[in-house]
Amino acid sequence: MSNQRHSLINAVAGTTGTEVAVTPICSVNVSASTWGGQSVTLQTFNEKTEQWAGITDATFTANANQVLRLGSNQKVRAVTSGSAGTMAGVNVYFALHTS
């Protein structure tokens, strides 16, 4: 689908995903074939501080779908916790809402 942007595809624990430009309202789909007690956190980039920060209520420990409401022209990425071998098959994509 042309309105989907992937941050992580078949990733493992300890992975920082690709930066994705999103619309002010978008849906996120988070899944993993093995969670292994680890989590996925979504982060936004702050242009003023030039740092990435976690989004409140956007840390996942199980497969989930959630609607995000962000500011205009936000950059978002997914980051997995833990070390390699504890988590597998992680996929995170954003479905952009056009209206």
C-alpha cells in the first residue's frame, strides 16, 4: 500500500528502525514473532534539541495497533529493547491518514 511506511522489517532486539515522516494522524502496527520479554518504543525527533525522545504511551510488549496524533511534519522511528537473540521477527509500519 502506498500509504504505509516501514520503520522495522523482520528486525531483532537492539535494533533502531528507519526514520519515517508521518502525517499528524497515523496508525501504527507493531508485531513480533517472538517478544522474549522485550519491547518496542516509538520515538519522535525534536528539531529544536536535535534529539530523539520516546512518545508517551507508545511502548509495546505485544502485537498491537494504535492511532497516533502527532504534530505536523514529525519524524518517527521504532526502537527495540534488549540484545540479539531475545526478540525476533519485529515489524513496525505506519499507515498514513490522508484526511
